[in-house]
Amino acid sequence: MTNRRTLLGGSAALAAAFALRTEFAAAEESTPTASPVAIPDISELPLRQEGKLTIHADQPLYPPWFIDNDPTNGQGFESAVAYAIAETLGFTEEQVEWGYTSFNASYAPGPKDFDFYITEVSITEERKEAVDFSDPYYGEPLIIVTHADSPVLEARSISELRPFRFGTQVGTTFHRYLETTIQPEGDLFVYDTNADSLTALVNGVVDAVIQTYQIGIFNTTIQFEGLALGGILPGTTADLGLVLEKGSELTPFLNAALHILREDGTLKALEDEWLPIPPEVFTYTLD
């Protein structure tokens, strides 16, 4: 997701925005911090403003991550996660201040105006050179997208996917998964952008592409006609993390809060509430 959306109007603009949003660099496997630090009183936390937790997000914002384009209402997965983190750190809702930073600027080098940023930013090694990331707060599944009448939909194992033609954006999690796990029997069609790979699918140049689950839903229900979801791919996710200024002293405390929320089941409960995967969506077997 190296390019996110700008403020545009209309369904066509929304489709274009999501096409941009899905052009992301390869997300690396991330391991949560093993021994979180103790969380001090908020007066001792390294903050932009004393007694205030400054959180930024992109604009516009979309479900199921945020609801009604309003990060302050606690509705939507990422808004709810942000407030759960704030509460775990010791802040009240009134002590949380929201602001705007564009998606691309959030992980660009340089000083930041936020304590942390939350808008579907995948953790990558390249981005880690410019900013700090928290431990992952969500690992988004990867899923197959194909034509609604494609024989790809009959596959139930990784080996049954190999005969088909796949398109992918170069250097992404999708690209790596295709090369290392699916290993298609024919040529792999590699494109500069994720939007190009989707265009190749729509035009019949390739039989299938890999997308993150939520983007796959958008591809098949809003962005294009005649496409359908296949199954979830086992063994990998696109990990999303909070973005902080490089070298931020707040990072270990956010990791400690995420550790608590992971251990007490809060993150899983929010995931189940806002990002449920229907029981009819299957996972391919590895064979």
C-alpha cells in the first residue's frame, strides 16, 4: 500500500482510490515483542503534548476500518483499536486528539506531528528505514480473486492452483507467496502496480490474482463486475502496525499496550466484530 487515496468524489474515484491503496510493498513477517515494558503513568510517557495522546489517520476513511469517515467515534476496527490502546495506556477518550496525515506521508522520513498513526499501514523493511512500527495489531489474510465463472474457484489446495496463470505486483507479499508457495506451472505475469495486475485479470490475461481479504471484498463487490473470491491462502498475512517517528521512545509502551490487548482477547474480539470472515470462506490446504 505505497499509495493511498486522496480526497475524491464519486464511485469511480473511490474505485481509483482503492486501486492506488492496494499498491503496497512486501509486508514482512513480524514477531510481537517478547518482554513488554511496564506502562508508566501518562505524565511519564514521551508525548507530543503533555497529557494528550495525538493520533493521526488518513482522509477519507472507509469501513470497516472507520465508520462515517470519523475516527473519533470509536466505530470501525482501527478506531476501536486506537481507543483500546489509549485506555490501556491510561488515557480517557477526552485526552485523545485526532489529526490528519496523508497515508504516504505517514511513513516518509522526517519528524512527525503525531504520537502514532493508524490507517492500514503494512509493516515492511523498507518503511522501517524511515519510521518506527509497533508490533502488528492485525494480520490481514491473503485471498484469491478470480472470475466468477473461473475453474480457479474449484481449487481447494495449493497444488490445484498451480496450473493457472497468475498476475502480481512486483516485490510484494503477493509476489513472494506466488514464487515460494504456489509456484505456478506457467509463466508468472509480474506488473509494476497492483492495479495493473487487476486490469490483467479483468481483461483475461491472467486467471487469478492475490489480494488482502478486505481489498478482495472491495474488488469483487464494488470495483469490478464478474469477479469472485476464492479461498484464503495459508501461512502468511499482511501485518499492519502503528507508525511512529523514527527512534520514538513511545514505541515500547505501545507494544506493551498491544501485548495486553492481545493477551486479554480484546484485539481478537474487535477483529471478530469488525473484520469477521464468513464461515463459507475456506482456506486452501498445503500439499
